Amino acid sequence: MAQSGVPTALVCLALVVVQIGFGGYGVVVKKFAANKKANPLIFCLIRDAVCWPVLLLCAVAAERRLNVPRLRELPLFFILGLFGMFGNQFFYIMGVYYAGADISSVFQPAIPVWTALFAIVTGIEKPPTLRKLHGWAKVVGILVAVGGAVTMLTERLTRGSSVTYSDKIIFGIVFLFANTICMAIFILIQKRYIFERSERWAKYPVSVTAWCYCFGALCMGLASFYYVIKCPHSGACQDDPWFIPQEEAIPLVYAIFVASALCYMLITWGNMLVPASLVTAFWPLQVPVAVVLSYFILGERMETLDYVGAVLIIIGLLLVVYSNWYAEKLRKETDMAVVFGRSVEERQALINSHDDIFDAPLKAKSFTREKNIQQ
């Protein structure tokens, strides 16, 4: 069981749905608007601006209240919107423009790697105990899943024309590094300062997502207006940058309600219940989802490396889920130790003997609870 009594399997299922939503977005764009494209910054501005009120309505319906940030909370939500919505989307757009869609896809599986690394460096999660099996499970699982995604993407890159690494592509790669780092930072800041330290917002993931999108839309709006004002009729811009082709209507609706509202709500909800590194461990699943959907919807064929990569991703995710399951098993054992009246010292020794990367929040919570019981 995850925190709040929600089954871990349900959280994992939600995270799978997130990657299905993200993986399907590229397929929808390719299916309905392959040759007709809106200005990417304006497209993202409309996506974020419309998504914010949609999420507010969802928050009122699901959480039975409308939460509004206080003045001292605005900087936190601004930072979350800046990294998670604006930085993540803006740098990805620039990466696609300079490096191309294929190379941009190669970088997305790096998100769980950055998240796990930053979580350990900042102390949000403990380093894995490599002397134990469950300590290796998460490390190997993330690397295997990322390797599987790269395997599938490499096969698709080699299927097309060869890539020449010009200055433009190298510039795009820098943007893609920023894109993946922004997403990892967003997940970790949200975990630390919303779900671990804020009693006011910790139980309202939909409201958190809504206000993150509000500030993300503000940042995207500033970038879009600057882009339009700087070059309204130059060769780098369209004559009417605000024009949205009719073919883009379905991708835009999908982006607002699925890739933005639904997926980011589930990401925030999952981040509330399980470790941040487990949330992003499912990111490589986006690649086989896109490949499978392309096979059924677009008629693109699947090659041997596609199947190999998919199997590696599934194995990697199973290893990460096993590591989380082991942590949940440990939580039950340590809670039973409280029930049967073990001393605080015995309880601490039990935790240390099963040291695991997911136990940092557990130690503080259960240790304090038992002290209060004994008093």
C-alpha cells in the first residue's frame, strides 16, 4: 500500500496511463496534422491557458473546495510552473525545432535518471544500499528501462536517413538536456515542498496541478508575446502566428484534456503517494506506447529491436516496482513492531537492518509515532 492507504498497484496503473497519454500525443499530431502546424509557442500558450480553468473545475469537483495560494506561497507555485510547465515544454519545443523529433524522443528516458540522481544529491531519497538485492533493483531497473527505450529509438533513427551533427543540432541537444532536467526538478520540488512540507496543499493534488499550470501559462504567454512582437512578419515567423489550422483542432483538444490535464493530474497524484523516482521510472514506457500506437493507427511496422526494447522496459519497470513493494513490506513489519511493543531502540535497529532507498520519510514518521506511544 502507498501512503493514505491507496494500493501501490493503483498508483502504478495511473502512471502507466500517463505514459499512454504522452505516447499517444505524437501519434495524434501525426495522424491529424502532419502537414499543417500551428506556431508551437502559441499552440502551447493556448494549451496551458485553457488547461488551467479546466483543472480548477476538476479541483472543485474532486476535492470539494477551491484552494487559492496565499501571497507567501506564490513564489513556490511560480517556480513549479516555471520548471514543470514552461521550462519543460519550451525547451522541448526548441529541441524539436533545432534537433528534430527523433533526437528529441531519445532524450525523454533521461528524466528518471536525472530524478534519481537529484533526489539522492538533495537528500530527498536515500542512496540505494548496494549490498542488498532491493538496493540494486531500483538502480538496475531504471538503467534497463532507459536502455530499452534507447534501443527502440536507435532502431527508428537508423531506419531513416543518417544524422549530421551540425551546430544547429548540437544547440537543440542543449535545449533537450534543459527540457529533461526541468521535468526532474519540477517533480522533486513538488515532492519536497508540497507533499512533504506543506500541510495546506499536501492533500489537494488537483489544485496543485491547476496553479502550476496558471503560472506556467503566464510564463508561456510572456515568451509567446516576445516572439510575436520581435518578429511579427519576418521570415522566421508566420504572417499570422496566432492562426491555428483546422487540422490542429483535434491535437489541441487532446493536448489540453489528455496530455496536460489528465496526465499532469495523475503525475501530481502519484507524486503525493509514492517516491519521486518511482513516478519518473515509468517515463521510458512512453516509447513503446508510441511505437505500438503508430503500428495500429498509422500502419508503421515494428522491427526486432522494437520488441527487444519493449521487453527491456517492462523488465526494468518490474524491478523498480519490486523495490517499492519491498519498501511497503518493510513498513508493515515496522508498524507491527510498534503494535507488539518493541522498544524504540529495537525498532530503529529493525529499520537499519532493512535499509532501503524509500525509507527516509518512514523513519521520521514511525519513529516519532512510537515515541509518542511509549510516552
